[in-house]
Amino acid sequence: MKEQIIACLGSSTVAGKGQAYNLIGELQKKPENEHVRFLNFGVGGDLAYNALERLPRVIAARPDQVIVIIGGNDILASVFPNVWRIFRLTKHVPQQPSLEWFKENVQSIVRELKAKTTARVALVSLPQVGEDPNSNNAAQERLNALYRQYAEVLKEVAQHEQVTYIPFYERLQEQIAMSPGRAFTAFRFLPFYRDTFRYFVLRKSGDEIARLNGWKFHVDGVHLNSRGGAMLADLMQEFITDASVVTVDAI
């Protein structure tokens, strides 16, 4: 059987480093992916703008399928000024992130892939940050609204460009609604450094850190643990196995 090459483009959800769920590693272990080679084009902290800049490397790999999971950092930079200040410097982002600019960048990613590869393309709606769907906290309320809007934009782009839409935001929201948890109220860098210490020095797993932090689907409110990550991997596997299983029309 011919080896299939699947390129996954995104930020930390794709990169899967440290305490974050190793999405690509788990997909590679599945028996049905014996003849699949996954290429990890995930870079932590990337916005859609950065993913578009890195697209030539994806195209050069001549993939059979491309799965795009990008936009969470666009949202975080829109909600938290300290995140925007960091990304503006470290990611050389030329303008303040917005829903409109995100849509432009995602459209460009899809159109470039369609024009320069023969790959089947899928856009994944984003994993919600925070686990309180009815929060009165201003930050969580804003996050909830933006994640819903970004999912609508991704679905719209997928439909217009006739590529596959993978509804992870919707699937995760269903689970969160049945078992609400903590609100994500502020983006503080120190807890992320603490969790990195727990992982690399104390040798605690991502799920152990999630329990210490009080999250159900996340390690830290932002990155998925195995419970949230396995849901995403299952949806991606449906596309990998048969792209017709998860379509815009089916949502």
C-alpha cells in the first residue's frame, strides 16, 4: 500500500510538546494509520498569519492531506493585552488580530493549498479555552463569544472553498455543557512555567497536571489533556479514513 502523507499545520495543539496532548503522536500509533506518515507543522504561539507564512514548507512536502488547526492564539491576543504584547514581539505580527484578518489568512491558506497541491484539505474548528459556557467573568464571556464566531468563520470558509470542516469546537462544547468547569479568567505566564516544571522536572503527566489545576478537558485551560485531545484525534481520524464522513453539510 502506498504511504499517505498527512501534513498538520497549526500552533501548540498540533506541536504537542511538553505537557500538551501529543495529538500527532497518538494518531501515528493507531493501527489504521500504519501506512500514514504524519508531518508536524505545529509551532507554539503561531497565529494564522504565521501559519500562512510557513505554508511553502507544507506545499513542498507534497502531502496527500492537510489538516489545519489554527486561530486560538489570534483569539487569545484579542482578549488579553499581555498576550498581544508578547506575540507582537516574538511572532512579528504586523497588526492587531481580528476576526476579519483571521478569515483573510485562513482563506489564503486554503486557496494556496488548493492551487499548489492535490491534497484534500480540512479546517478544524478550535478547542475552546476555559470550561465555563455560562460564565459572568468578562474574559471568559469574551472567549466564549469569539470561539463561537471563529468556528462560524471556519465553517463558512470551508463551505465556500469546498474543503472539509471538522467540528471540534462543537463537539467539545457539547461535552463542556454537560459537565461545566472552571472559567479562564486571566492569562498569566507564571502558571504555564510552573506546569512546565511539573512536567519536565517532577515528571508528572499532562493529565496529572490537569487534575492539580482543576481542569476536565485541558491541562491549563488552554492546552488539551488526553480527554479533550482524544476527542480531537477521533474527529481527525474520521477525515483521514474517509473525508466524506465529516463535512459541512453534515453539521
